[in-house]
Amino acid sequence: MIIYHNPDCGTSRNTLGLIRNSGIEPHVIEYLKTPPSRDLLVQLIKRAGISPRGLLREKGTPYAELGLDDLALTDDALIDAMMEQPILINRPLVVSPLGVKLCRPSEAVLAILPAPQQGAFAKEDGEQVIDATGARVV
């Protein structure tokens, strides 16, 4: 498994925690330091079943300043912007044998984990997500 991770992002840290709670140690790529190539980014977007606009991050980025809310922008233009400013790539993006997923909220990763949760897990804010038996708290 691979996680495109930002250690400054709570959602990304929670997602990484859920992966590790299943007994898997993923390959962690801090995508701000090591962004994916353009070809890989295009492939990840396609495999995740989302559009380039669906991967764009607005909060805490130059999204508005760059006019990326312009619906006339092409997918190529949006990908160009993400390549120039990797902070525009939303996170965490997780690659698993079961698929690729933008894991917002962090619990979305549960759908693509190939192993069950091994015990209780709570998000950083204290929200219980997994109980002591490894079952999802609903």
C-alpha cells in the first residue's frame, strides 16, 4: 500500500493510523517533498474514479488566487496547476491492491484495506471509529 501523505494534515494522519491499525505498514510518500510525476498523477486520478477537479484542494492553497474555480479550465490545466503547486493535490490519496481512493474523510480508507482492523482506533479529535473488536463504530 502507498499513501500520498501530508504529516501536517489531521485527515492524512488519521488515515495513516487506520492503515497501520490493520497491521499494514504502507509506503509513505510525503507528496509535497516528492510529488508524483504528471503521468502518475493522471493515472492515480483515473484509478480513483475522480476528475482532476475532484482532486483539487481549495483550503490552505493558492486555489482562489490562481482562478482555479473557473469551470472553463480544462483537466490538463488543472493537472498543470497541481504539478506546479503540489499543495493543490488533495490528500490523502491511498493506493491499495483493492483500488485507489481519496480518503476524505479518513474512514474512507476502510473500503480499500485488504486486512481488517486489529483493535480500537480513535481519530485525533477523540472520535471513536473502530471499537475494541476491530468493528466500525457507526
